[in-house]
Amino acid sequence: MKNRRFYREAPNPTIAVEGYIYIFYAPEANRVKIGRALHWRTRLAQIQSFSPIHLKCIYLETIIPENGNTALKREQEIQERFNQYRLWGEWFQVEGELAEFLKPYILGRAKVRELCEE
């Protein structure tokens, strides 16, 4: 758990950030996209450009490549954990254990959500 830190941007310019794990929420559809990107804001804009539903970033995790920790590995861990709610690709229905996990982020009670807001 030591390498799972939350930051708006890289915590220190001298620390190499491998990327970010993000969860973008589509409230109108009650669905989320769980993915990874080096530049999460750019990725959100790309996805939003072809989505008819407004998306918002509710979860952001900075991945610092230490001790074999990679963005791909972490993304796969999270997606596998919630695989039973997968709709297609990286899109998941918010229900069950996934809904419980996301509840503080969706409701704005978790500090991490603030990191996603501009």
C-alpha cells in the first residue's frame, strides 16, 4: 500500500510518475470507466468528446514505479476485483461491492475526489 499515493499532479518533479489510475463516473447511466493514463485530464477530454453523457473524475491514484508497481498492474487489479460488474471493456455498472467502494467518492466525502476537480 505504500506506493499508492493520491496527488493532483506529480508530488515532486524529481519523482517519476508512471501514470494515473482513474475512475470516471457517468451519473446519468450509473456507470464508471476504470482505466489508466499518463495524462488523465487529456484522457477525460478524449472520452468526453464521444460520450453523450457527462463524465466526471471521482477517483485518481498516482502510480510511482517502485517495487514492481506499474499502472497496468494496478489497473488490472482493480478491474479484476470488480469484474462481475463489468459491462464491456473498461466500463462497469455501479452496484454491489463496486457501489460500496465508490460511495464516498460519488458523494464527495473522500478527499481524493477533490484531486479530480479543476
